[in-house]
Amino acid sequence: MKELYHLDPSITFLNHGSFGACPKPVFEVYQNWQRKLEQQPVEFMAIKVYDFLEEARHALGDYVGCHGDDLIFVTNPTTAVNTVIRSLDLGLDDEVLMTDMEYGSLVRTWEHYAQDKGFSIVQQFTPVPLTTHEDYIEHFWKAVTERTKIIYLSEITSSTGLILPV
């Protein structure tokens, strides 16, 4: 897989979350878009970009099985989660359940909104090493209560790279 990246082959790069490198094929497509932009920047950004984004949303919608008008593009996952959190109607008797391995800035985002809206956050301990998917699910599910309104999970944990059975 290393051959797919422009990374220095003498290092083992582990931080693909915060500062991830683009695979070579993705980088080539990115450069092609950059060249289109550079040929006529004003026309591209003021007119054409909206058609390109709409076309991309509909292609993505076809791929994931929904209508393109139900999708939006955001600059990064943190912005996406912030957008979703702001849209939720959570109150004093509600809980958000997550693992204890969620990405730090997003946990702080949840905490900020919890303080503002009054809901509680429950971070369920993740036993490591995981023995089986079934054991993990049974352990995690013990934290679900009648107050649990949202379960917020990462499939791949940021701090450990652990793949959770979601």
C-alpha cells in the first residue's frame, strides 16, 4: 500500500487523521481540478463550481443510495459533526452515549453543547484488547438507558486505530 502514497518510504506514517496524505490517484485528480481552476479562476469559483458540486452530490447520492439533494459537502469531519450536533433537540433528561476513545475535539464539542443544552454525556469504557465483536457490543450496550437519545461512535478510533464493530 505504501506505493500508493508520496510519503518518504523510510518512515512509517501513522497519523492519517489530522495530517493524512492523499493517495497518488486522488492527488492526480485533485491536480486536474486545480488546473481547471487556474485556467479561469473567477469563472470557476463564481459560476462553474456550483454545477460541479451538484453533479458530485448526485453521484455520491447514487453511490450511497439516497437523493443528492439530501447531501451536503463540508470542509472536514469536525464541521460535519458540529452541524449535526447543532441540529439536535436534546434537553435535561437526555444522554449521549459514546466510547471513551472518541476524537478529543469532537468530545469537547459534545461537552460544549451539553453544557449549553443541559444533556448528559456518558463515555463507556472500551476494554482492550477486544476479545470478540459480540463481547464488545454486549459491554457497550450495558450503558444504554431510557435516557439515551444519541449513540455517537467512531468505527475507527482516532487514538488507537481500533476498528469497532458498528
